[in-house]
Amino acid sequence: MSKVYSSAVVFIPPEKLWNPIQAIREKYDRNFRRWMPHITLLYPFRPESEFDSLELDFKKVCKDLAPFELKLESFNFFQHGKQRFTIWLEPKPQDIIINLQRKIQIVAPNCNDVVLFKGGFTPHLSLGQITGRDVLERTLLDFKSHWKSLQFIIDKLFIIAREASKNSIFQIKKIIPFSKQ
């Protein structure tokens, strides 16, 4: 029941919507190459050797989940220290994602790092890191002036993993569809 930093459970937007997200991430996100655009639900997660058995448990949880529409239309940020920030897209509706995260947390209760933050679990799609309050404010204004809302249907979970090596890239290993229609 150990956790590893080389796997996660996430939502991934459809690849056809990645271009505007990736244009920002390529410029600002130091993890651009390692991670695809995603919304983290569980991280760190379990080793890949446990994925087959965990898949069955996730399917039991997901059989009662209905697909829902998700919108990425507004920006927000986390502050890390005095002058360091992470910029992110705020997925809506937040409450559905938070409730879903709680449900899947039951499958891997020790993979609860995302809920341990001061404000609890905050659904987000990370775009990058910024240093300096002035740079943050200018960057957010720029993003807001050019951004066109993205919306898509969430109807599955993705279990992703990467090799333990320093430059490895996350790959989709399991797809767990929502069954309730």
C-alpha cells in the first residue's frame, strides 16, 4: 500500500482542446513535457504493479457516476512563499469534482495528499509557475484577455504512470469509464 510519485489518477481534457492550454504551459510550466494537461484527483498514487486490482475497485465506484460537462473559463493561482505562484485554470463545476474525488479516495485511502493542503482539495489544471506579484498580475490579465472558454464532457478517469527516471513522461495506463448514462 505504498505511494509513488510516478503515478496518479486524473481527468484529461480531450486532446483536440489541448492547443490553447499547451501554448501557455509550454511557456510557463517547468513540467510541460512530463505531464499532459490534467486535473489531479489522486497523487501520489500506487505503483503500476497494483493497477489491475485497483482498476476493478475504480470500476465499482464509477459504475454509479454519470458524465458531466466541465468548463475551463477562469484563471486562479496558488501562492508558494512570498513571491512564487502557480497559475491554473479553474474547472467548473467544482462541487462535482470535489465529491467525485472523495468517492474515488475510498479506493486508495492513503493516497490523500491532494486533500491535505490548508484549503483542502482544490480542483485545478496547472498552467505554470510565476515569480513576482507584478509578473503574476500582468500574466493573469494577459491570459484573461485572450482566453476562450473550453468545455467538454468528463466521462472517465485516467490512471497514468511514468518510469522512475528523471526525464520520463506520464502515459495513460488505465481508462475507467463512468457507467451511469
